[in-house]
Amino acid sequence: MRLLHPLLGILMLDKEALTALQQAAEVLIHDSAPGMVMGDMPTFLKKVERGDMHIDATAGSIVKISVHNFVSYARFHQRVCKLLEQLKILDKVTSLSLVNFRLMSGKMPDKKNLNRPYATTKTHLDVWSGEPADIAHVWVALFGDVTNTTMELFEPPDAIFQEKWFKTLDQYDQGEKLPKMKQIKLKHQIGQVILFDGACPHKTSLLNGQPRVSFDVKLCRKKMAATQSFASAYVTTDQFEEIFNNGKIG
């Protein structure tokens, strides 16, 4: 793994690992979108862009799980867990969230969507929406436009390492006003695993591009001593490196 920041690292999946994830993702999409033809993802994404193909998803573009796609979602989830096992991550965490499987449009959503309390287009920490304070994120793009339909990450300012930054809020807009932050330069690629600490401010970036298929999952770390404050837990970056530096895929 290559660290771009003490709290953020990347690695590239090898062809075998990426293909396995893409195949599982395509089956899940097929079971979620009636009429989708297997083996023709570019055409499917073009139909999504034109509005000719629809998948039932949340306002945050997470594909909803139903009786029709439950089995394929479970298999995709299993594939992600296998990846985390190969990366030697599972033995360093106490738990992980359900995998969020997203089909993200490249178009900016309407005002109602943008005004949602926890809209991911707003710069935020997930802990503000009630996530655990010890989380780390795994984010991987599998298909589509990762240049214009992407995610931005920022270097957390020193001021963020205070307990008040890690409280649950009613909406992201209630978060402390972040000072001007330096964006972490990152060239997104299909099959690139982005691993980042929950203290890294981030947001969805939509630049009028094409649709993107990705997944993300949150991990809770073992080494979060009960006596530690939120701040000290995040500042101790060796915890982050210990979790992820063993990643050897790619």
C-alpha cells in the first residue's frame, strides 16, 4: 500500500481480484435492473445516463436490497469480505458495516436531494451521522466514470482533533465550520482501493460526468483503547498503518 497521507493510503487490485469483484457486481446489477444484459456494462451505463434504465436506490445512490437481488447482494458481500481477508484486514477489526453498493449518476441531484441532512455531496465526517468514532473506510470503483463522478478527500486540519468534531449531529450543516482544507491529490482509477481514516473529511464530487459503480464499507478497529479520547485515537496514525500496511494485492 502507498500512503498519500498519514490517514489515507491506496493500492491497486490485481486483475484476478478486480475481475472477481466486477463479475459479482454485474450479477447484482442484473438482478437489480430488469432488462440489463449481462456482459455489456458500457451500454447499461449509457442507458442509465439517458434515463432508459432504472435501479431502485436510496437518495445516496445505494442500491436497495430486495427479494429479487438479495442472493446476489449476499454473494457480492462475501466477495468483498474475501478481499478484506486477502488484504489481512479482517483480523485487525472488530466489525464491519454492510457493504454499500452504489450506482452513482454523474449529474448533480435536484435541490431536494442536495438539502438532505446527510447528503454526501457536503464535506463531512461519517461520525456526524452517527457512525462509530473508530471507523476506517474502504472505497473501490468498479465501472464507469471515475474522473468526473468521484470522491474528494481532504487533509484534516489540526482543529478537527477535538472531541466536539466527533459528535453525532442532526445534519452535516451543523458541523463545525471547517477551515480551508487542502485537498489530497488522488488520481482515481477503476480497481483502486482507497483506505482512509474516519477523520478525513470527504464528499461526493459530481462534475456532470457519466455514471459510476462503486462500493464502500466501514471498519471498526480493534486497537481503540477505552481510555483514549477520540482525538488521540485518530492522531495515533500507526494504528491506521498497522491495519492497512499488510495489503499485498496488486
